[in-house]
Amino acid sequence: MSNNMNKVIIQGNLVRDPECKDVGETRLCKISLASNREYKDVKEVCFVEAYAWGNINKVIEQYLTVGSHVLLEGRLKLDSWVSKEGENRHKHVIVVENLTMLPSGKK
């Protein structure tokens, strides 16, 4: 048996308000994050989607809105589905295991 690691740590700002809904017996919040990086004169933006399950959603729903600055810790998960056109689609998302709210610079 091999010991693999699947750990993601990313800091950024929410690009839209969280989308929360009940899924079976638990609550799911989807958040979209933009993480900026500057290197010399190059600016990069990485857009990431994250899913949060369980009790952490109470914090997300009560305190986070578009522009909120957060640090996420979690793991990568591959989501797969079939589009309306019948094509197989895939995307990686972060499953949130820990969330830290950071100062956003807003007053």
C-alpha cells in the first residue's frame, strides 16, 4: 500500500457569493476563488472552485460574500458529468477541510 498525499492550500478572494443548498442530509456550499500571482512584470490569476460540506458552511453562509479574502486547505477531487450535448466533462475542485477568513482591506 502506498502513502499518497492530496493536499491543497490556496489563498484568494471570492469572485461571487457562495452558492449553498441542501444535498440529502447535509449542506453543500460552492465557492469560487481567484488567486493572484505576480512574477516580475507578469500577473497571473488562477480561478478555482471549492466545495464545502458540513459545519464549515455555517461560517461560509454567515460571513463570506464576493470579495472575501480566505485561505483554504483541502484536497483535490475530480468531478465528472455528462453535458446536455452528451459529452463527458471533467473538472478539478477543492474539497474544503479548513477555512481561514483573512482581512480583505475593505472597511
